Amino acid sequence: KQLEALGYSRFGVIFEEYPDSLSMDQRLGAVYCRQRFVKPARNRIPIFFYQKNETDQQEKLGRWLEKYQPDVLLGDTHHEVEMLEAAGVKVPDDFAFASVNMWDATKIGEIAGYFRDNVLLFERGLQLLNMMVRSGATGASQGQLVEMVHGDWKDGQTLPALT
């Protein structure tokens, strides 16, 4: 919604492949749902998945960018900006960028996106553990418990408004 409010309509998503990550599954689910149920077919761009140590990663990224021509790139963390710049892409001149999982507080204002406050996450984890210990809800027989902590959108230089 933040990207749309700034005038962007064709989102290119760049995610590192994490096959066993619950949080990545949640981010992918959100992207797929948004693409399928909100975006018109002409604005649905396949996700670009990469692996850190791929030797032809920059070449594949270049072909993907050329083929799909997104308005804006949505990445997992600030590391994708470094990857884009290594591939010769100028952010935000060539493509604007936002993160869905920015965790480095020093990047606030520089990189736009959804900020995950790890201190707050740690505090919530301790509160949850405290509640479980006090209620006796601990041990191997207990089912998985998931706590959702919402972050905050932070504007940044990588995402200028189009309108």
C-alpha cells in the first residue's frame, strides 16, 4: 500500500532463497496473495529468487530486470541494494527500492521499508516465555506458538515518490 501511495504499480520482488524459513514463507505468502488478488494480471511480475553464492547471479538479475521492467524493487533486506549496485543498477535512479524486512536501524532514512525492531522482538519473546513458564505451557508436548509483532514503515532515499 505504501508503494502504491507513492505512485508505483509494477513491483519486482527480489528474495534470497531460504527453503526452511517460516518467516520467509509468511513474506512469500503475502507477496503471492497481493499479486493474485489485488494486482491486475499485467502488473504481476514473477519473484526473482537468488542464492548468495551463485556465480551468474548478476547476469540472471540483469535479464530479469530487462524482461519485466518493474517500477520498483521490493527486497527482503538492505542486502539486495548492495547486490543491485554490484550488478550496475543505480538505486533509486534506475529502480526504486523498498525492504520488507529491514533490521539494521542505521539504514533508516537511507533505505525505505518495513522496519523489524529486533529489540522489541526480543522483549516480546521474553514476555511470551515468561507467560508460558508461569502457566505451565512449556515442554516437548506443547504445540508451536507464533507471536506476531508488527513493525513500522520507514521512508528512505531509495524510494522517491512518483506522483
